Amino acid sequence: MAKFFSRRSVAVAFSALALTLAGGGIAVAAQPTTVVQAPVDSGQPAARAGAASGQPQVTPEEARQARAALKGAVGTEAIIGSTSFAVVGVGGNLIRGNDAVSATRFGPGQYQVLFNRDLTRSAYVATIGTNFQCCIPPAGEIAVAPRLNTPNAVYIETYNSAGRPADRPFHLAVFS
């Protein structure tokens, strides 16, 4: 019978395999277990001013308006596959929309859009946009989040290209 491998080569192969497995185990064990936290100076202007979430607090009047918008709707539950949208002007005015009730500007680049249905299980997508057919919207950035304590509203922040809060018109789509 032919001898394919010497005892020495088998021993070297098993040693290399053992070192590889041991090294992989060490690498897995050495992975950091600390949680990375967001920097204190986040991109949200209100967060720097001391608000816990970065959003302006919901006033009693805003809470009343949100409840009234949900009461007036026939079915406040999201229909799977439904899309709501809003086109909002630079001053926070609601230009047009589907299921959108109102838009509010809180400060430079801070907006809220109120809908007549529950959005808690929805996804939000926004882009800087304009209502005019003639023009390209101003350059900038946009961020969306659920509105604090308001299940039928979305919070939006807009920025200039340098990352500073700036008023920008935008289009918002809500998918359920």
C-alpha cells in the first residue's frame, strides 16, 4: 500500500488546524461588548438645547389637534399597502397630501406633519422637494422620525448642505 503522507506532514496539518481554530476562538472572545453611544452633540438642534429626544415637546393644543384628527377619520388603522403623503412648503404650510391634516413649522428646519390615521407601524420617507414645476428645490438634507407621544404625526428636520438647520420645502411619504 502506498504511503501518501508522512507522519510528520499529518502532525503539521493537525497543528495548523488546531492553531487556526484556537485563534478563531480567541478572536471571537475578544470582540468588544461595550455599547456604542451616540455623541452628545447630535445633529438635532433641540438636542443641544437640552431636550431629551431632540424634538420640541408636544403642547396640550397639539395633543388636542392630534386626537381630533384621529376622531374625525373613519378608519384610523393603517391598511396594509396604503400610502399617505404630504407636500410641505418652506414655511410649514401643507400644500397638498393624502391623509395629511396639517403641517407645522416649529423653528428653523423643524416641522411636524399630522395625519388622520395611526402611523405607529409605518415607514417614513422624505426628500427635499418643491411644488413648482419650473424649479429644482434648494440643496439640503432631511431627516424623519415618529413624533413624540403623537401616533398620527411625523417629525421632520431639514438642513442646508453644510448640515445646519435650514427651512426647506419637502415631500413626505408614509407607507403602511
